[in-house]
Amino acid sequence: MALPFFGKKPAAAGSPAPRPRVGTDPAQGSSRPSAPPPPPPLSQAPLSRLPGKSHSETSSLDFTIAGGDLKRVMAQCADKVHVEEGVDEMSPSAEEAAILYANGGYDDARTVLEHALNTIRGADARLTLWGMLLDLLRLTGHRERFEALSLSYATEFERSPPAWLDLSPQGAKGTEAKVQTVNLSGILNGQAAAQFAQLIQIGMRTGALRIDLSRLRGVDNAGAELLLRAVRGLRKAKIKLSLAGAGHLAAVLGGVVTPGKAEQKPVWLLLLEVLQYTEQNDRFEELAVDYAMTFEESPPSWEPPPELTASQAGAEVLAVQLSDVYRLDGEIVGPNTEVLRKITAFASGRTKVEVDCSQLRRMDFVSAGTLFNIVSQLHAQGRLVVLKGVNSMVAALMQVMSLHQVARIELRG
């Protein structure tokens, strides 16, 4: 679903007055004089407070942009920006709630959104505010409140509300025992370094990982070394690892190596490693002898890895397409923005850069500034950056940071 609250194109330089906001607070007027009166006030029943700064601390936030000046970068990109026409701007209340949430003020953000829905009339602005409020309840794990307000949402807009998903940290912990499947496809080469770093992180976090190799068509030396180091590293860390399609990849690699020809050593070693995830013990022993004679060194030993338990093998599989999509998850806050800076390396050789944000719960203001700088540079190079599955609270912060002017933002359903 495309982001519904993109701003309009900025007025030409030297225009006499700024454009008025549409569908914002009553004091600012509305372009829809026939809009119906606001619905009855939302219940102000307090939610259990999550850790975060209070509403009163908003003015003391540090809005320094890491890695560059926001206005300078925006000026450089001004002639390359295309913004969707005919859609309302974000209301000040939505901006305030986005910044409060980015700073950890969950309850304060909810208060701002509920107050805005009691006063704002504009249909587009209300749709944005409702989306933010419902997502905020999912992000903080308040199911009963979410379900109660979903009925009001459905009545007002005559459409189905978003389905309940527990996107809170507690909900995320409940999925950690599930085995995640990483699907590798196409030709594996050295450009996948950033994705393999992510692969290792997933395995270390969950304690078990399944890598599907059945759609790989080929592997060069650099790609073989990346996969080999990842598999060996996970095994050394005692991560339970399953290689689905190991027999398929062994057949692909077997057509590449030539006994007696001391070339493509990483491919040889990967083939020996992959065979240990199959029942081809005899094939392994034959290849080990060929390796020793070809490279005049001892081959690796046969060491079958520990298998996944029955409960792990039967767990729900969460597919991650590392070959095509970069993933952001959890909370990206503070000075550690290395996960954002790796997007530049991932973008190498791509004209379309897809970033999966479906598991990204929160991003603070400084991190959003860093992301803007990175994405604006890719935009200036002619690359299309697509931020997919963004929750409405993070998407609103991206709107505040003008990320929608240099990237395509797709909301999570």
C-alpha cells in the first residue's frame, strides 16, 4: 500500500506565500466545508505506560542530523524530486506524534493522536491519524484497545480495519524460537556481503537457521567464500543449521570443479562443506581425495552438523529473501547506525534498492536523518529506493524528514 500522506510539490522558488495545510486543525481552516462534524471523543482510558520521555520534554530533543546537514542535502536533490500531487499534507498533530514516538514517548504520542481525532475534520488527515493510532496500539501490544477502536474505524471509513498483529517487543520475543528460512536464488557472488552479514545476525539471534539453496543457479569464487564463511561461522557458534537443497547445490558445484586443476579453491571447499549436509558420504570421501591431490594439502574432515530438533523443524517458517531485499528490524536508535550505512554497500550494482521494514518497530530522529542522507545520495545516483512494510508511526517520521521525496514508502498492512 502506498504511503497516503505524501506532501504536495513544493511551491516554486520565490513564491509569495506558503501553501495552506489541508484538513488540519479547525483553527487553520479546511478545504472541505461540507465535511461532517467530528465523531464523539475517543475514550481516554490510560494504557499501561511504556518507558519513554514525557510529552513536556519534546522541546529539548536534539535534532542534529548524523552524517550531514538536512537542508544542504535537500537542496542538492531539489531538482530531482518528484512528489505525488493532489494528496493532503501531514497535520501538525501527526508530526508531533511521530516525533514523540521516535523519542520513546509512546503514551504521549497516543494522547496527541486521540486528541487530534476528536478535533480534526479532514477525511485524508483523519485516515492518516487513524492509521497511526492503530499501528501505535499494535506496536505497544494493546490488543483490547485496538479491537475496540477498530469498530469505530470501520464505521467511519466503511472499510475493514488492519488486522491485529502484536508488533511489540514482547510479541517479537514470542517468535524468536521459530526457524527463519533464508532463500538464496540466482547467481551467488561477492555483492551479497551485506546480506550474509544479516544472515549471520539472524542465526545468532535465533539459535537456529534454515538456508534454502534449491534456487541457486551458480556460485562464483567470491560468493562461494561468503557462503562458506557463513556456514562455518554458524557451526562454530553452535547454531543449529539446516541447508535445504544441499544436494542441488552440490550438483551445481560439482560441474564446476576439475580434479587436478588447482583453481577455484573456495568452490571446492564449499562443495566439501555442503556435502556434509547430505547423506553422500562416499561422494565426500572421493572428492576429499581429489582435493588433496589437486591442492597438495589435507582436506576437511567429515563432520555432519547437528540437526534441527523436531519442534524447531516444525516451527513456522519466516522467509527472508536476502538476495533481493535489505532488512531493517527492531529499534534503530542512538549513535549506532552501521546497519543503515550498509544499505549503500547493498545498493551496489542495483538500480532498485528494496528495504524490508516490516519488522522495524521504531527509529529515532537522528537515525532517520542518517537514513535520509543515505537514501538521498542513492536517489541522486538515479537509484530507486523502496522502503517496504513501514508501520505508520515510522512512516510519519519519514514524512517529517522528507524521505518520501527521495524514496518510495509502502505502508505495512
